[in-house]
Amino acid sequence: MWNRLRGSLTRDGLVARRVEPTVPPGVFYRLTGLGLSLEAALAGLRTWAEEHMAEIDRANEANGQEVDEG
């Protein structure tokens, strides 16, 4: 899943990827200006998630789902 998401973020111009020609290859990622422009919107989402985490956990437990902590 991460590979597909990473490819999408790179393709969409939100993340820049750089590969160093070392053994093993070094791969580095950074947010682009476009990616950085999401900071305020994502901060709001993070705040909402933190405020509702207990409810989300209860809903997962009620539906028989394990809470993914990693």
C-alpha cells in the first residue's frame, strides 16, 4: 500500500523523491511546496482525529475490527 500511496503523492507533485546511487540505494523524500500547502488542512484533520480517537476506537471494537497501532 505504501508503494502505491508514495507513487501517487510523487505523481501528484506533493512529495519529491531522490535516489542516491549507493549500495544499498539511499532513497530520500521531502514535501514539495504543494505538499507543504496542505499543512493547515491536515492540522485540522489531525485535531479532529485526536478529539474523536476514543469514539473511533469504540466503533472499531464494536464492529470486531482490531485497532491498527502501527
